[in-house]
Amino acid sequence: MRITTTLAIAVGLAALAACNNSAQENKADNIEANAENTADMIEANGANAAENIEANAQNAASEVREAGENKADAARNAADADGNNADN
């Protein structure tokens, strides 16, 4: 949504700027607007990548915890089955 808003603002500014400017000034304004849009895209992509990395790390940590719990449960169940538990 941020990108869409930025593009809409850039188009609006370019339209306003086109009213009284020379062709050279319009060209310069377009170059500047394109650079700003590119910079915004780079920032948005970086933010998305960071969010994806964080989500992947959280998923991996959850999987490790779950695997550890499952192994601990299996060890407890094996101890119960052969009578070597602490409750006996």
C-alpha cells in the first residue's frame, strides 16, 4: 500500500510540475520521481525480506522445541514401559 501511495503522489506531483515547466525540467522531475520510487521499492523489499527471515526463524525454533518435547516424551514413555520411572 505504501508503494501505491508513493506512486500516486509521484504521478500527482509530476502532473502539477508539468503545468509550467520546460521539457528539460519535466525530464529532471521524472528522473527524480523514478529514483524516489526505486528507493522506496528497495526499502519495501528489505522490510519484506526481514519479515520473512524472522518468520522462518520463528518456525524453525518452534520445530526444534517440538522435536525436543517429542523426544523427551518418548524417553519418559520408554521409562514407564520398562518400570524405570521415578514414580515407582
